[in-house]
Amino acid sequence: MRKIIETTLIGFIAIAVVSGCGSPETKEESKASSTDITQQKLKAERTFVQLAGDDLENLSQGSSFTLTSEETNSPINLSFQVTRKQETMPGITSITAQTINEANGQAALLIRGGKLSGRIDLFSANKRYRLAYDTTRESHFLEIVIPDSLDELEGSSPMTPKREEMDY
């Protein structure tokens, strides 16, 4: 019985020593890195856009819609043609669309409660946007996605342009 207690105690001590190992610099660097990414996400500039075209609920395969902004520093005019529409769950509809006025781009979007959200990839411009809805301004907005804020699985190749090639 005493031997079992000693073995268990030694095991707990070994686990405590191993889990406590690691250089404090690595932990600090990790904390600083995650803080920088969080700050970058918070600093991402929102560009409010208007939705023109078919009503969201009436969008169907082949129909089109446009996102426009009238901001002078970075005007946006993106037109899309719906390639797929599917109700994935009651009240949630997924849409896939291709850009019309951009050489190469696509959007993966959700319609939920009359609001549009999702991701827009503009491959020809090497940019990625997040589309969401701001309830306080009651308007859709685009936010550029900072490549360093994306999680990637190690060993996998990205499905979008390389980070070095992204223009942000």
C-alpha cells in the first residue's frame, strides 16, 4: 500500500514538473502574439455597404445582388451571381455566389433572420472580407480579414492565396 502511494505521489510530482516546464519567454511571446492579433481584429476597419438587387428571401440560383458603399476613401461595388442556394436548417439559408465584376472571386454566405453574413474572397485582388450586420446602425458591413488572424492547420496548404501575396 505504501509503495502505491509513493508511486502515485512521484507520478503527480513528475506531471507537475513537466507541465511547469517551458521558458517564460515563450509564454510571454505567445501572450504578446495573441494580444497583437486581437488588437488587429479590433482595429479592422468597417465599411458599411448597401445591398441592391433581389430581396434576400427571393434570391435563387442565377439571380444577382450587389454590395455598394459610398465611402470616398475606399468605394466598394461588388456584384455577385448566386450559384447555389440551400436551406441548411429551418430559418438559415446558405448561398454560394461568384463575382460578376471581379475577374475571380466567390462568396460563401448565410441568410438568417433577413440578415446576410459570411465570407467574400476576391482572388484577383488577393483580398478576403467578412460580411456581417451591425444591429446598432442597422446596416451590413465589410471588414477586411487580416491574414495573420486566420487559423491554419499545420501541414495543410491554404485554399486561398498565400499570405505573402495578400494585399491588405
